[in-house]
Amino acid sequence: MLVALLALQLGSLVAPAYACGCGAMIPDRNHRIGVDRETSAVRWDGRTEQIVMRFTVRGDAERAAWIMPVPGRADVTLGDPELFDELEELTRPEHRKRHYFWPRAKDWPFAGGAGDGAAAAPPGDGAVGVVGRERLGPFDVARLTATDPKALSGWLEKNGFELSDGLAAELRPYVAQKWEYVAVRLAPDADGAALQGELDPLRISFASERLIYPMRLSRLAKTPQSLGLYVLADHRMEPRDDIGGRAPEVTFAGAIEPEGAVAALTGGSPVHLTALDQEFPDPSLIDGDHELRTVADTPYREVIYHDRLLTIGGVPVWLLTVGVVLVAAGAIVAVRVRQRRPAVRSAA
């Protein structure tokens, strides 16, 4: 079973192994790869968790691999690329116009124009076991068990995954908790093309009585990390803490009637959708995995305001108002001057 499952022919890595929110990203020899953005959709019904993930990457690597720890026996399939477009549409901010009276810096007479504002199986060798292997489009996927951190690291290195000492050390807590692992080899469709932009999504499902999103391996990243998370559950869900990053920001929360790819993920049942964004300026501060909890089902949608100068017929209202006031003031002054002017008497 210990065949060259995911042979990447990796030598000693000159470039560091970057990490992403879902696991360790490993480039091929003498190349670099970085994850600028990880976006995941998580479906949890109280018993089973499904994670559909998509990476936005940069670098010059033609091949790469990543390791993702999971708390239970995992099934891996290709994800629907339309899922994230649908979720983005569902959670799109509401745009509203908002008018203001007095001119601002970009308005006349201060500037030339008006401006806009916006607000399984037992291990085969007693330490590491291969649960399964699948070829999914551009991905070669191995599902592993392990009872010893060194054995897991050694098996991965033997089969093409050269791990840094830091990554091997970060796997120890997962081995102690008897988690399993998804090891994935990925490469672009075109020969000689670098891994760039948005990669095809993968869907991983496993049994879990808690909603957990693996993040611990991201502490090895050398650059700031960005996480976008769509959570589909029976209620609004939010992380228990920030696990070393900035406070997670809720950009949408509300009940939805799923359609299309979202319905395929949820089984068509009405669910609550929570959209979260989080930044990790210093990934080394990440101290655990995200565990999400149920909170009050308070709806929320981000509102972006577009400020406009109040006009009538294209003429600023403030200018019309000032003009009216000046005309009225001039009329009053003229009347008072006329009233104070002494009458001229004619000679008898």
C-alpha cells in the first residue's frame, strides 16, 4: 500500500512551504506558491460536515500539494465551481443612495465635479494507513490514518510530500486526537503552466458533532492570510474566538431558500447562511482550529451607501437655496432703505 501514491519528485525544498487555512501547501522543487485567499463553504447539519474549498494562489510552481487534517473518515469529491458565484450573489451588499446638502471637497466650487462615496480501515503498517485513493479531475487524492507523528511525516516524505520540521511538529496535535488526513496533489491542466488564480474547488465531507474548521497549520504561513467562510446550518453560526487573527467580521446572516449548487450542498432544505471574513496579519499567532457556535438568528446584510449631492434639474439645491436667500435679503434691504428715505415736500 505504500506505493508512490502521489509522486511529485520533490527534492529538498529551497522555497518555504506556505500554509493556507485548510492545511499545508507544498510547492515542487525550487518554486514558490502562496495562497492569497482561501474561500470555503461549510455545510453542517449537526451530524455531518461538508467543506467545499477554493484557493486563490500565486507563484511560479507548476505542481503543488497540500495536507488537510479532518476529525473523521473523509469522502472527497470535486466541488461545483458555480457554488461560490451563487453564494456571492446571495450575500452581495445592498447599495443605497444617500444625498447630502452642502458641497464637499470634490464638488463645485471646491472641485470640478461631484464625487461618489461608499460608506476506516486500520493502519496497514501499524502507524500509517491508506484509507483510499481517488483521481478527481486535476487532483490526485490520498486519505490517510496515522498513530505516530514521525511515521506520518516519514510516509508523506516517502510518497512525495517533503515536509518541513515545523509542519511535522504542527501535525502532532492532530495525531494525538486521532484525526485523519487528506493529502492532495494538484497541477494545472496545461503542461508547463504555473498554478495561478482560482483553483478548482474540492468537496470534503466527514462525520462531526461539532462544526470545526481546521486552521492550525496556517500558523506556518510566511505571508498574511485571508479567509472567507460561508456557513450553511440550521442557525446563524459564528467562531467562538479569533484564534490569533483579527476579529471575524460577519458580512451577511439570514435564512435562505437554496437553489442550484447551494441546494445541492444543503439537500434543498431551507438554511441559515452566515458569511464571515477574517484577516490574519501574523499567521504565527494562530493557536488552534475554528470551532463555530450557534448564536441568535439576527439577520444582517452589509449596506454600502453612495453619497450624492442633492440637486434639482441638475442644479445643486444648496446653490438654489443660497440664491433665494440672497434675493430675499436684497429685497428686504431695498424695502427698508425705501422706508427710511425722507419724503420730499414740494414748494407751495
